[in-house]
Amino acid sequence: MNTNKYLFEDAPIPKAVATMAIPTMISMLVVVIYNMADTFFIGQTGDPMQVAAVSLATPVFMVFMALGNLFGIGGSSAISRALGEKKTERARQISSFCCYGSLGLGIIMAASFLIGMEFILKMIGASENTIDYAREYLTYIAFGGPFIMFGTAFGNILRGEGASKESMIGNLIGTITNIVLDPIMILVFGWGVAGAAIATVIGNIAASAFYIGYFLMKKSSLSIHLKDFSMGNQIALSVTSIGIPASLNNILMSCANIILNLALAGYGDTPVAAMGVAMKSNMLVVLLQIGLCAGIQPLIGYNYGAKNKERLMKVFKFTGICAIAMGTILTIAMVIARQFLIQAFINDPEVIAYGIQMVIALQISGPVIGILFLCINTIQGMGKALPSLILTICRQGLVFIPSVFILNKCFGLDGVIYAQPFADYLSIVLSVFLCLGLFKKIEYQQAVISSQPSNA
């Protein structure tokens, strides 16, 4: 842990941020490539209904990843704070709790999805043209649920102790496995959406196997041994108080996507397929900025636990500058390449026309959306459950979902398309307000402590 301690406490800020964030960004870039590959190879079947079915089913698949983040983001935050407080044994207990918690909940959720499949298909708005494809896709995803949740959780857990590179390697193994299997299973075997789902599950099994091997070879100061499992001493609370808001964010995002798809479905299956392609393209802008900001969360958590506000603020400010610069460059690139990106997925004139408009709409918040992710990860890293919960509910719940209904009623399809950037800007303003309030509170607390007379 010596190298990681130097990184957390003494390394120059640009080096510390780069060391933690670049592997996470590479992981996110690979996720972008994987998501694009899935849609690309399904698009090569020439069937827009299969593309639409995966677009409808993706939010449901994201529920497994959301619950994995409950243990991953919650556990990473709790671990980094424990290490900052020099409580190594507590960090081991947290990681073991996250291991068995993610696997156990994954099994429960897999069974629930299989039992309630028909209800889920109705809920997401699958039409008679897409329902069979969506059922096929989600059935295989459900069987892989425990591996999806474990792999998602431990990609984050490793970053909690500063092992960002190892987290990236596990992610790369899973995603490359998926990408290699996609064309074989979708096109060569002719399995279509079922092939995409099977490739996804096998990729998550491969990533999970790497993370388990990493622990079994004792390369980590953390633990997945049952003997270290504990829910006491507020371990479960420290994980879930941050993990639930983080997970709720993903679940609300899935719900919001379902509602978005239902609104789009009112205009036919083609807009649903087009938005699915546009959102896959937009992942390049969003996920790279999420990777940057998620990568620095352990730095925030460690320095908050160590009560080093000066270093915490330097990390925050430097990352903010990087986020805006990167967001601006990516947005410009996306707008320039919009037609090529949509056409690369599927060569359907109607889908392309809708898709180009949707890509432009989604880029309106591109240059500054990283500020939202920076504030969210800073709040989570500091272990502030209530502000994290407020941001979560507002962005995808209280702001986005009503925006879809209101803008749809007022402006029709155009209103639905522009609901996301509208919600993003309102959320960015709120996130900055909450972060500044927390920073002032820390400053006040430190001033009170320094003004108290010494016992010496």
C-alpha cells in the first residue's frame, strides 16, 4: 500500500489525478466500444426491430449494474475513507461484505427477473414487433445477473484502495471477451439479440474471474474471505448510505429511459431505435467524463478521511478544469461526426434522420456535464448520503421524468428529444450549489477545531 499512500497523500495533483483517472477512463472507453459493438453488430442484421428491442431492454439490464454499484460505489467510498483513517481491518471487512452482498442480491434479482419476465416486458413497452427479441435478450441477462453485479461492484472496490490499473484490466478482459464474441454469436451463429446477451454474460464472468484471482493471489490489502465478512460496526450502513443513492441514480436512469422509450414509442418503433443508437453514440462523451470523475473519488474520500481539505480542493479544481476541456472537445467531435456515427450502426434512412437530430440534442449539455459527475463523485467520496440522494432524485426523477411528459405534451417528439439536456442543466446548477455548501461546512468545522485551545 506504500505506493498508493504516496499517491493519496504526497504525489503532485496532476500525477495523482492522472494515475487514478486514466485507467478508469480507459475502462469507460472500452465500455463505450463494447456498447457500440453490441448495437453495431445487431444493426448488421438489417433489422431495426432487433435494434429497438435491445434499446427497450437495456434499461432493465442496467438495473443489475445499478445494484452492483450499490456495493461498488458505496464500498469504494467507505474503503477509501477507512484507509484515510488508517483502519485497514475495517477496509477488509467492507470489501468482504460487498463481495457476498453483491453475489447474494444478484441471485435474488436473477430469480425475480425470470419469474416476472412478462410483467417486465409490458412495463418497458415492448410492441408485438419487439417483444420476442426483448424476452430472449433479458432471459440470458437474468441468468448472468450475479456475475454482472459482482463484476460491476469489484471494478469499483479495487479503485477504493488505489488499484485503478487492476480495475481497468478486469474491465478490459470482460469487455474484450464480449466484443470478440459479439460478431461470432450475432452474425456467424445467427443468434441475433440472444447472441449479444450471451456474449455480455460471458464477458462479465471473465471479468469476475479476474477479480477473484486477484484476491486469491493476495495482491490486495482487501479481502473476499468469508471470515472477514461483517455487517456490524456500521459497515453495512457505511456502504449502503452512499451505495443506495448511487444505485438509485442508475435505477432512476433506467426508469427514465423506459419512460423516454414509452414516449418515443408513441411515434412508432423507429424513433425508439434511433434514440437507442444516438444514446450509444453519446456514451463517448458521458462515460469518459464519468470515468475521469469516478477515478478521483478515492482521492477525495481518502483526503476527506485524513482531514486534508487543501489537497481535496486541489483535486476537485484540477479535475473540474479537465472535465470542461474534455467535454468541449468531445462535443465538437460528436457534432462533426454525427451522421457517420449513426450511419455506422444501421443504414436505415428514417433511423438516420431521427438519429442525427437526437445526437445534436444530447450534445447541448456535453461541454459541462462533467461538472455534474464531478460534484456527484465528490459528494459520494465524502460519504455525504443526503446530498447524494438529493442529486440522484432530482436529475433522473424530479427533473427528467416530468420534463419528458411536459415537453412531450407541449412540443411533441421534439420536446421528448430535448428533455435530457434540459434536465442536465438544472441538475448541474443544483450539484454545484450542494458542493459549495459542503466545502464551506468543512472550512467552518476546521476553523472551529483550530480555534480550540490545545491541551498542551
